Amino acid sequence: MVAVITVLFHGRHATHIPITAPGVWTVAGISFVVALMGWMPSVIDISVWHSLWTLERGKQTGHTATLKEVRFDFNLGYIGTAVLALFFLTLGALVMFGSGENFSNSTVKFAGQLVSLYTRSLGSWAGPIIVTAAFTTMFSTTLVVTDAYPRVISNISHLMFPHFTKRWKKERIYLYTMILLVLVALVIISFLHSQIKTLIDLATTLSFLTTPVLAIINYRVIMSPAVPGEARPGLAMRILSWAGIAFWGGFALFFIYMRIGF
């Protein structure tokens, strides 16, 4: 927040290089929008993660959260993440775009370039703030997914394979899955550490393309008989949900057409 407020008052990074905004309705432009929307403000899986965290928190505290409490908790995190996403996009537009910097695909070099660019634009005082913001963002993201995916897989295993997993407690599956996830992630990073842009583009694009399917599954679950009628979304939210599904599905098809057609 401090960095965003400062750069808004400071203005765009000074450069003598002519700034020409690329077109949006091109393959490159659409690919960027898809990659951006794939993770912003978060992946659609967050609905499942939040549900499991709520249940686990209930076990820890002995308090069963009310629907109002659950909605408040989810909205606080989701809206907060959306605001932070806009902040980072603003920083990129005002500091990185048009700077003339040729950003490296190497993770280490890119991190160094990022901090250097902000200190040149805003002053040396901005270095610790940008480093802290970047580190906490990536650390919290890593912490979330390292916990969430094993937690989901352990629950899925017990639901789909009750006979196979009856001797395995969820905690054991959770632990083994977490170890496997970390090892696979380290292998992928070791091979693609010098291709960070390719790695991020691939992950965010796949997330975007799977969103319509996951959104339909999510909608069917929340509208199923397993959910009490008073806990289901109202008419306005159902209309918004279907509008969102139609948008995501249509945009996904448009993206595929753009990549194949051009």
C-alpha cells in the first residue's frame, strides 16, 4: 500500500523510451489477459480450500462457524486479495511498464531487477518495502497451496476409495501428499528456474481454462440437496454465477480460437 501510494504521487517511471501500449485483441494481448485472470484474485479452487479450513478450524476450537461467519471470513480474504491484485497491477503499470528494462526469465535475476527498478524509481528507501511485499506475497502463496492441495487430496481419497483408505488416516495421506508435492515442485523449479515466465504463463493459463468446468461443479455442489435451502445462494447470486460461468467459458473458447486461428 505504501509503495502504491508513493508511486501514484511520484508518477510513472521517467524514461526517454517511447511508450506504446500493445494491443489487447492480439494473441499476445489475450494471452496476457488469460494469464492475469487465471490467478487473480485467486484460483476457483479457493472455495473448496476455504470449506476444508473452516471444518478443520471448527475441530480445533470446538466452535461450529455460522453461515454469516463463514461468509464474512471468505469475503474478507477474497476481497482483500482482489484489492492487493489491483495494487500489484498498478505497480507493474507505473514502474515496470515502459522502463526499458529487459526482464530476465531467471528467478534470481528477475527478483534483483525488480528491486533495483523500484529503488531507482522511488528511492533506496523503497527497497526493503518491495522486498518485504514480494517475499510475504510469495511465502503466503506457497504456504496456502502446500497445505491446501494435500488437504483436498486426503479428503478426496477417503471419499472415493473408502475401502483402500480405511487403514490410512487422513493425516497420514495429508503428510505423504505434502512431501510428494514439495518434491515434485522442487524438480519442476530446478528444470525451469531459468524459464520463470514460461512456468507462470503455463500455470495461470491452465488454471484459467479449467475454471468454467470447476465453476459448474462448484455451482452444482452449492445447489445440491446436501446444502440446506437457507444456505444456498439467492436468485441474484445464481444469476451472477451463471453469468460468470458464461463469461469464463466464452472467453476460454475465444482464447483457444485465437491461439489456433492465428
